[in-house]
Amino acid sequence: MAYNDYHLYMDDVEEGQSWISSARTITEADIVNFAGISGDFNPIHTDHEYARNTPYGKPIAHGLLTLAVTSGLSINSPPIRTMAFVSIKDWQFLEPVFIGDTIHIRSTLLEKEVRARGRRALLTWQCEVLNQQEKVLQRGITTTLVEGRANLKNNSD
């Protein structure tokens, strides 16, 4: 199957449609690696003894680690021809993510603003991060720039 056949274009999606991503389990290695990359070694994430005395009773994943994983999970939900990630609005960190939690994403298309004579569109999404119990852990609004089928015609001219 060709790349163009597999991916959706802005013409293929409508406001109100939702997609559920595949799932990914957050590991202690994820947290340690993210701490190393980001420099955020807050003991709430990396020190089991310290975390035992917090309201959570155990280490929690960085909120931004979960947001980064969300980006990866969203890439195929839906598998759309994204040209650019434009913005994040009103992102809320509602509940902690623990080592061993398996998260997935529910993406709902809120708005489609067609531009450049159908060659692309700004898509506004409601994104929710859910755990294995379907509890919403994080949510927010994202905007992406997505390719339209008119680009196919322009590229073949």
C-alpha cells in the first residue's frame, strides 16, 4: 500500500469524528530517560522513598513526558497527512500517571478551517489521555496543519 493511500487528508475528516489510539505502558525507564533528557530530576518522579511520603505514595511520571507520549500516540489516530503541529491550548494535567499505567488517546476533531484553495487546513482537536480504566488523566486542545488532496493535483502538474 502506498503512503498516500494509507493516510487521510483534510478532505477525508469531518468535525465531530473521534479516533482512539493504540496504547502504551509507561515504564520506570521512560521516567528515568525523560529526567535525563529534560533535566527534571524532581524526586516525585525519581525517588521511590521520597515519593512514598507524598499524596500519591509512589513515583509519578512527568506531566510533560505524558504529553510527549501523547504526541507519538496521536500520529496514527487518525493517520492524517500532518504538515505541522501548530499549537496547544488549555492543556490540563488532571490526574497522575504511574509506572505501569497503560495510556491511550481519544482525539476528536472540533473544527476544520480550509485554507489555500483546499491545499491545506487547520484542524482543531480535543485530545484526551486515558488510562487502562478509561479515566481521563490529561486533556487539551491542539491545532495541526494538515494537507489536502488539492496538493496531489498541484504536485502532479
